[in-house]
Amino acid sequence: MTISPIDRAAAGTPHGVARRIRGLSDRTIAWIFVAPTIFLLLAVNIFPLIWTIRLSFTDYRVNRPNNEVSWVGLRNYERILSDPAIWDTMQATAHFLIWTIILQVLIGFTLAYLINMKFKGNDLWTTIIVFPMMLSPAVVGNFWTFLYQPQIGLFNYVVAFFTGADAASFSMIGDVHLAPWAIIIVDTWMWTPFVMLICLAGLRSIPDSIYEAAECDRASKWRQFWTITVPMALPFLMLAVLFRGIENFKMFDLVVQLTGGGPGNTTTLTSIDLKREAFERWRTGYSSAYAVILFVTVFGLASIYVKALNKVKQR
Amino acid sequence: MSGFINGLVRLRRGPWEMLATVLIGLGVVMLMQPFVLVLYTYSFVVTLVGTVMFIIVSHFPE
């Protein structure tokens, strides 16, 4: 007769422990199983958040741990919310966020629509298009820095070829007007495939029978696109916008590698500025208040967005 | 409009969520607009009120 693993475990349990477990209710046992996860979640997610909120009301500096920490009330928030330099970084972030989302959604959806047409070799094209997404942001930042070089960069030569301008006459990274667009181009190049994949999943989930019914009703391709394709792919599209919006609000590595926040502060996004406050100027209390402001903004936006997404899915 | 105000008075989820959503949206626009510094200064309060309101009212009855 074979002994099952459960019987073996039961046989191995000491009598005292077994008697105690037998006396527990199902609810208690469920709590015992869930407790480690809840504890880990509290320790990793909730505790740092509460600690950051607490620090945001102090003048704590992490590089001076022996200094007395004093309670400064709302002073950190007042200083951040009246600082024109931080206001500029908010605008730079908004510019980056809005344009990357618009471009990535437009290009990503178009690519997904084309790939979904099932032509010969579309799997190969999908792999090629998805390639930038697999690279590390540090690698992408590094090689786009070379592509943007005015003297030797390929990007300038391509622009010069199409516009007739002198390739060495402009610098994408060095010009205050072009640098914000330089980071938008690279982020779009890197993350459009992600939007494309999500849109492709949405397009492939639409049953062919709906299009066949529309054909029977003599609906034009244009009408089919706006009344079938777009509404049915909309939840997926919104999900892509949510992911990219949150991700780009926190954008750091790619931009640091490309421009370092310059020239001047034109590409200094909020996360870069926050890192400088926290780990270069070592103003921990101040940067905690900064982080809380960003957190509340992203949390509020994500909440209403998820609500809208659920409404679209229920239609 | 009267339905909206009625919903607010009777603590219904729909209108209160709408109000919270408008506050959050307004706060984010105030935070990132490039025109008036005073709007930027009060943006966080507006967003915070909207967000806290959203969390609370999402437990209201439909």
C-alpha cells in the first residue's frame, strides 16, 4: 500500500501540534495562510509609504543621521508648491507624458491594425517591431546618444537627407527646443511596440462573425472600423494608456542616460528632480513631501482612469 | 442638474464620484499648466481633496 504525501505529513506532525491544529476553525487556518503575505505587503508597501508621509513633515536629512529631527509642519509642501523651478519640471513632465502617449497610441494602434491583417511574414515583422522593447533603457539611451550626435549621428543625416538642412547645424540633445522632443522620440521608439502588442491582443479578441454580420449589412470598411474595431479594442487601448501613463510619469533611466536632464533643466522630469533632492542635496524631508505630491497625483489619476476603464468594459 | 444635486444630498455614489473625478482632473491640470503660479500652488490641495473624496464615496450606495 502506498502512503500519500498528506498522510506522511500528518504522521510526521508532533501530537501536541496536531491536537492544536485540529481545534482551529477554517477561518483561523485561512488567516494563518494569508498572514505572511499580508505582513510582507505591509512591510514592503504600506510601511514605507506611511514613513515617507511622516518624514515629509520634518527637516530630516539622511546624510546627517545624528542631527535632531524637527517637525516643520506643512513648510516642505509650501516650499515645493511655490517653487517656479519645480513648476517647470511639472510642465516638462506634462509635455513628455502627453506627447509620448499620443504618439505611442497612434503609431501602436496603426501597427497593430496592419499586423492583424495577416499577411505573409507578419510574425517576423511582429518580432522585429517588438525588438526595441526588449532592450535595457540604459542601452537604448546610450546608443541614441550616438545617433543624436551632430557630427557623426545617423539621425541628423537622415533628417538632413529629407529636409536638405546641414546635418551639423542642429543638435537634438544640446538644443533647448529640440531636447524635449529628443526624449519623446526615443521613448516612442522604445515603447510603441508595447502599445502595439496590447492593441493586437484587443484586435484578435474581436470575433470574425461580427465583421461578417456587418458585411451582410453592407457596412463599409470605414464604418466597420469606427463601430466595431475601435469600440471593441477600446478597453485594451485604455489599459495601454494607463500603463504607459504611470510608467512615463516615473520616467527616469532613459532620460538620465540621454540628456541627464539638460540642457539647463529642459528635460528634467519630476523623478529626476526628486532623485537630485533626495540623493544629491540630501533633503530627505523635503523630497519626501515631493514624493507624496507625485504619489497623490498618480493615485488620483489612476483611480478615475480605472473607474472609466471598468465602465468601458461593462458596455 | 436637479438629479445630480439630489444624488449629492442623498449621498449616492454616482454624483459624488463625478464631483471627485472633476476635482482630481482639475488638480492635475492646475499642477501642470504653464500659465498661473497660484493655480500650481493650490493644485495639490485640490487633487488631495478629490482623491480622498473618491476613496470615501466609492463606498457609497449606487
